[in-house]
Amino acid sequence: MRVKCVLCDYITNIDDELPVAKRLRNRPIHTYMCESCQERITKRTEERIATGSFKLYRDKKVEDDW
């Protein structure tokens, strides 16, 4: 399967039987990111976390007052 990285537009072939290929085929909203872009984002995120000013915004579980 030919896939294209959403960040750097690098085109590569991946095996049709890989879970990533099946995910892309069955759920078109999912996107592919090449290994170099994924490593770069991971590295920069870890650097931002290390600064101490990084905030991860996730949905808070709202507890009812009942």
C-alpha cells in the first residue's frame, strides 16, 4: 500500500497486512505519519515537557454534585 506522510509529503510503501495499513484502509479519517516525523514530534514534545511549562489539555471527568 502506498501512503503519504501528512507533514512532509514523503511517499512510501507499507505492507498491506500491517495494522497501520488496515486502519488507514478501514477508517479514512486516520492519517499516516512517517517514522522521521513521528520521532521529531516525540522528541520535541519531550523537550517541551521537560521545561515544566507544558500543559496537556485533556477532557476532565466532570463529577455531578448529586
